[in-house]
Amino acid sequence: MDGFEAGAKTDVRPKTILISTIKTLPDHFNQAVVHQKYVVEGFSIKQIAKQLSLSTAAILDSLKRFGIDSRPQGGNSNRPSWAPYGKRYQFGKLVEHKGESRVIKTIIKPRFLRGDTLSSIVDFLHSQNIQTKKGGLKWQTEQIRQILLREGIYRSKRKPRGSGKSPARLHKQK
């Protein structure tokens, strides 16, 4: 029976080799451009691909070709996912957020320095409908404490280990 047994299945489809064509970087994009975007400015491979209208595979290929080590996927890209209150990311760099900085300088710091508690500052921010970093209206005392710590005017009330004395709450600014 022509080499076929009854009931045997054969694959009569032709074997094809899929050749994928990946759009590569145009000649006017060189190692310096890729290095600037990926390493210096901190953009992700996906962001660079979108900016240059290329595939992520093309960007990955370019990184390999130019000997630029890629960051681990889903890992820490050496920056937090959210900038702290009063700051924002611009071109991969942390810069001042003018509106949030104004809230820190005109509301949070002065109220704390005159003796208001963290919870009274939170209550005031709620009464004025001032949004948090993520656009919400629910401030927490811990957020205010973190802002004041970054500003260098708040110290923890906790006693340092091995010390019988509690550190000062306010840090005098010179």
C-alpha cells in the first residue's frame, strides 16, 4: 500500500522555515544615542522603542551589538516607581515639582515648625482638598513624616539604642 499503513497519520504540510525580519536601528542612530536613552536618561527598552518607532527586539539587539548591559526585566531600574512628594521625573532625572514644593514650603514646613502635630497637618491638607502624590485626597501622618525627614527638619522620637536620651524632635536650621 505505497508505504502507508492503514490508520497511520502523516504530515503532508511542507516544512517551512520562518524568517523573522526585525527592523533595526537606522544609520543615524548610533551607540551614543542608545547609551544616552538607556543608561543616562534611564528609559526602559519599551520606552525607547516607542520613541524611535522600533520594536523592543531591535532595541535589545542594539544593546547587545553595542555591548551595553541590559537591566533585569521587572527589576529595580535604580529609581523608585514614584518620585517623592515635591519631586518628579523629567527625562529620567529627578527634578523639583513646583506645585508640590510650594505645598511643602508654604503649608507643611511652617505648620510643623510652629508646633502643629502631624495629624493636624493632615487634617488641614484634607480641609483644603490638596491632593497626594498619586492624586488622592487621603493623606497619612506617615507621608508628612517622610516629607519632613527628607526636608531635614524632623527627627524620630524613638530613643537610639544604648542611649537613655531621646533625640530632639526639631532640627534647627541655620
